[in-house]
Amino acid sequence: MHETLLTQLLALPHLTERTFVGGAALFRFHQRVQVQRTPYFVPCLIAVLAGEKHIKTGQNEYVCRAGDWFTVNAGTEITFTNVPDPDNGYFAAVVIAADASMLQRFRQRYASVLPARLDGDPQIQPDENCRKALADYVGEILLPHHDKLSDALVELRWEALWLALARQGVGRELLMAQPGRWRERVVWAIYSNVAADWRADDVARKLALSESSLRRRLRDEGTSFSELLNDVRMERALGMVLDGHTPIQRVAEACGYSSPSRFGAAFRLRFGLAPLALRASFEQSPTDFLPKAGTTERATADMQNA
């Protein structure tokens, strides 16, 4: 079913290299690329659709092939290598996240029915129910509607996907996520204006805390204000570079760097390659990703028969 989902996504008109819709993103790379120390601020589900994704988190290493899923907990850094499929020439994956409010509502609604024990292995071989739930979710977020009813349906499909994982007994880091930690509050405060010259006392005032209290609470969660500020700026930079359209100078400015050269050095130090080198790994003519003749019709039939 992952082949059908990939075909459906690639058949869309005006699909950019990194498309965010309703909390989901499609990533495509036509060159092998490694990105180190990528920060995740909310729990995410990565579904590999083509090629392989080699992941290193802490002391553990994983190889996710097409059809495999991977869960990433909030506050995690991972180093990954995207390896294109030799037959079609690219790597592709869908990443699905949820904000704190969605996670809180999910826990309130379903905490009593979630299994007492869930497999904590981050690498998942999803069953057919999970694959169907993913296809339904992606199908919902692709609809061109932007109203409260549509948003409610998107969240319903997202909840169905999380519940399908629970029924399979996997995805503990996603299903048991507890949003609202102080590090997350600091992250969202900084996100309001990433380019600002943030200081710890500025954020503490926004959160109705003293600076010393904020620093102590972050220390208790194993981080610091300066680490989070750098993480947020680099995560924003990574997203803008992968977007493929914003000039690097504008990316630098949006992330609080007055000098593109200083920004480039910081980006390379963090992720292991220069911004333009990363951008070159996925830039390719859109026609190179279009399905071959007849593929869309077969995909439609497959979706109807799934």
C-alpha cells in the first residue's frame, strides 16, 4: 500500500519538494544525503515510501526500508541518511506530527482504552489497518478545504491513525507522549519570532516565571535555554533550506543571523553539510518524479480496492 500512497502523492500538481499540509510533510531526495543532529520538538511518525532511511539516535542504529515506519519522541536528536531507491532514483518519506493541543485531546479522550503495554521499539512494520489509516489521513489532508469542519476531520483521521498503532500494540513514544514540558513551552515562545535577539529573561517573562526558575526547570529536563535557542534556529533553518525557494541570505536573517557566512558555518557545524549542498540533494525537475503512464489509474483502482 505504500507504493499506492507514494503514487498518489507524486501525481499531485504543484507538489513542492517539502509540502506541509495538515501536520504532514513529504520529503524527496534524489541524492544520498546525511543530516546529523536533527532536532524534534514534537513526537513524529516517519513513514518511508521509497528508498532507505538509516537512523542513528543515541547509541542505536536502524535501517528503515520502504514500507517501514519510525517513531521519534519529542526532545530527540537523530542523525539520518536518506538513500535513494536504485530503480526509481529517489528517496521519499512522509513525516506526520501533532501539536501539543492535539496530543492533549487525544490523551483525554483515549487514555482509558489504550493498552497497558505497548512495544517501545521505534521501528515499526505496520499492519494493514495502520497502512489504511495512514492512507485515509493523507487523503483527508490533501482535500482543498480550510474550515473548522475540515480541520475536525483531519484531527479525526489523525486520531484513527494513532489508535490503529495502539491496536497493533506499537508506537509507545507517540501514544504515551505527555505534552506541556517546559522545554516545549520555551520552544513555542521562541517560535513566535525566531529572528529576535532572545534572552532567557525575555522568555521567562512570557511564561510568567523568573529567569532563575526557568533555567532550573530546563536543567531538570536535561537542557538549557541556549541549547533550545540554537535548536529552534537550526530547525527553522533546516526547514527553510528544504523548502527550496528562499534565498540563503533570507534564511540566515529569518533565523537570527546577520551574516550569511556565519549562518552557513553554523549550519554546517550542526548538520554536517552546507545549506546549498543539502538543497542540491533534492532539487530536480518535477517531471522526474511523475509516475509513468498508466500508474495513476492503477493507483486509483488500488485505493478503491484497499
